Amino acid sequence: MTPPSSWPDAHGPLILDASAVINLNGSGAARAILEALEGPVVVAEDVIGELERGISNGRRDAELLHDLVAAGLVGRQALGQVGLQIFERLTIGSSAETLEDGEAASIGLALEIGGVAVIDETKGRRLAALTAPAVPLLGSIDLFGHSHVQKALGNDLADVVFRALQQARMQVLVTHHDWVASLVGPERLKLCDSLPRSIRGG
């Protein structure tokens, strides 16, 4: 089964939100996936800060991200004036209409440098569409479903996606539910609490 594609025909750098970084790390195949994608991948400095705050809870995502940066697979960038304007609009106000710093910074940076924001949370995607409608959006699952990644991972793809679902609790766009269910299989789906019960069955 071929996954649906949300990729724009032409796109700039991929801007990873913290959740996307966590999902790649949880998959155990972050390097292979980023190498297969072949294009520039960037994280906002605020995303790094958000992940570093998890160190005290024993999380290793900041450390693993630093390794990807050191390997030249991910760049890091601070927001400029354009990005900061979006950042402020998305972080100041009621909780219903604001986002975490990393998510807001990812959207702002994507607008500023003409990138594609990789965001999974429904609220983040909704506010991105309202605040920066010119920014194309992908979900983490789109990275796993890219044809280059499928080719690079081959028969390991199902295991990689399963690890991201189980260990990183990756959320999956509704459009990709059927593909993920077919790829992972019914028995392992039952172990993926981040998926809706209607998909997991049992």
C-alpha cells in the first residue's frame, strides 16, 4: 500500500518541531531517514531549548539531536524579525490560541526562510494555518512515508515506524491511518497507544 503524500511539489528546508525530532529519535533510524531525504533540515533554537529542558527527566532527545547537528544532518537557526513576529503572535494570549515556544518558533522559522514545518499536533497545525497560511505543513509520518526513505529502509520500515509509534508515541495524520495500519500490522497496532482506539482494534 502506498502512503498518501502531503509533500508540496517544490519545497524549501524541512523545519522540525520538537515532536518530529522525538519521533525520529524514537524510531532508531533518524540518521538513515535524514540521509535519505537529502534536503536541508533545520531546527529552531527554541526547539533545542525545549528538548534540553527534558534532560532533567532523563530524556536523551537533546543529546541525540546534538549528534545529528554535529554530523551535519540538521542545522540550527535563530529566528529573525519575521519569525519573531509570528512567534509572538503564537505565544502571547489565551492558552487556547497559543503554542509552546518550540512549535511557535518552528512555524515562524518556516515562514521566514521559506521552509516546510513538520508538526503533528492538531492545535499547532490549526494555528499555523490561521497565522501563517503560506507555510506548507507535513506530519512526522510524512517523513517515514517519503519514497526515498521507504527505499532506504526497505523491509525495516515497518519496525522503524512501530518504534516511533510505541516509544515516541508518534501521532499520525488521519490521512495516513490506513497506511500505518497496513504497514505495522494488527497485532503491533494494539501496542500503539498514540493511535486512536478505532485503529488499534482489540
